[in-house]
Amino acid sequence: MSASILNVHTPQSSFAIVHSLTQESLLDLYDKLSRKAGTGYTGKRVAAGWLKYEFNETIWNLDDDADYTIFVWRQQQPPSDAASTSTALEHVETPTLHLHDPSAPLPAPPAYLNAAYYIFQPSRAQHPGTHSKSSSPRPRSSKSRKTKASKRGAGAGGAALEDDGIPAFKKEFEKFHGENGVRTVLGSIGPVSNVRMLLKSGYRHVYISRKFAKDHGFIPADAAPGHYGYGGLVNIGVWPITLTPSSTFSAHPNAPPPPPYKTACGRRR
């Protein structure tokens, strides 16, 4: 391979130089780039850390003689997908370099950004600086406006009121206690009165403890281990349940309820 054309992209410009990959060295390439006018780096010396190139969709450094030897060898290889002759020729005859002073910051809008430079290519992640500024104001969230509009005012201590006039913190408080099984009621189950029952969210039926069922005749007093609740939930029939002061319904009690309660009633919020 004799003299070749090298495409060079910087963050703000693109140009080409003539360079022989086989007859000139990396130092010769540094010298040519340092003398090149209009690059934006006038008076600076191109050195290690300035040059990169792309191969197999990966960016590689061009910092020393070993890097340069690998770079030259790669340019002489046919592309992995040699489906077209034009692709192969472009791969061999027009190598591309990316040039930037590592001690200088990358440009950010509204400055011009060269889309051919590898960092600013649309297929790659954009430099954070390209998104840090915007000429248009950021739109406010419609969800946020809707949430604020749903408030009707503020209660004591600045507590926000929902549409029904109940402070949000009170709803959260009641929901927390309601879902953690702290609500109990007093009533009767079958012939047994004054029974404290747990209202438990997530339960669908009525549950009584095996000892309570045995003490009050819901199951035989001589029930042996392995029967009536020892092996899991057991349906013990239909019994009327009355909640103080006046609610009455029939249910199929099962055993056992969650300790330490003797009876648990399922409920829905």
C-alpha cells in the first residue's frame, strides 16, 4: 500500500490528509496533524491520547507504535461482511481517525457539534453536555397540575384536603391500621355470646380456634389429635354470627384463626 487518504474528524470539523500507512510512522502522522491548518488546534502538538479510530464498532486508541502496527494491519484486512466490493474498498482505502485534545473540554450547544466525530454520532450515546442546555423551557407535568387541582384547600397545620374534604394523612392513617388487623368487634357466634372477634383484611371466611370450638361444643370434646384442625382448616358447619349491636349473618367457621385471637372474621375494605 502506497500513500493513502486518511479522513480525520474532530469535535467541530472534518478534513483529510495524505499518509502512507506502510512507509510512514505514527510520529510522522503526529507531525502532519500538528502542522495541519484549520483544525482548531493551531500551535499544539498532537501526541499520545489525541487519536482514536473505529474498528468492528469499537473505538480504539492510537497512542504508541504497537497501536499503530495493529491499526495498519487492521486496515489491510477485508471487512468481516464482504458482501459488497464498495464496502471493502472503503474499508481499505479511506481509514478514519478521530482527533481531539484530551486536555480540552468537548464543545456543547449552542456551539457546532460535528456529527461525524465518534462521540456525537447519532448511533452512539451523546455526550452529557449535549443535553445539559435547552433553548425551550421544560414543560410542566400535566399529572402534577392535575394532582394540585384535585386539592380543595388546606386543613389545620397545612394538611392537604382531598376532594371529599378528608385530610390525606387521616386516610393513610386509617388505611394503615385497617390493613394491619387491629380492628376487633364484639358479638356472638352460635350459642356463645360476648366473643371478641378480629376483623382481618385479606380473610374471606370466619375462623375460630380449635380450643374455642372444643370448649363450646362446636366439635366433640374427645376429638383426638389429627382431627378438627390439627391437620389444617376444617369446616365445622353453618352457625349464626351476630355483631353488636344488630348485624347478623350465617357463616361456615373454619379453624384455626391467626393467634392470639379465638375468632377472626374476614372483611373487605
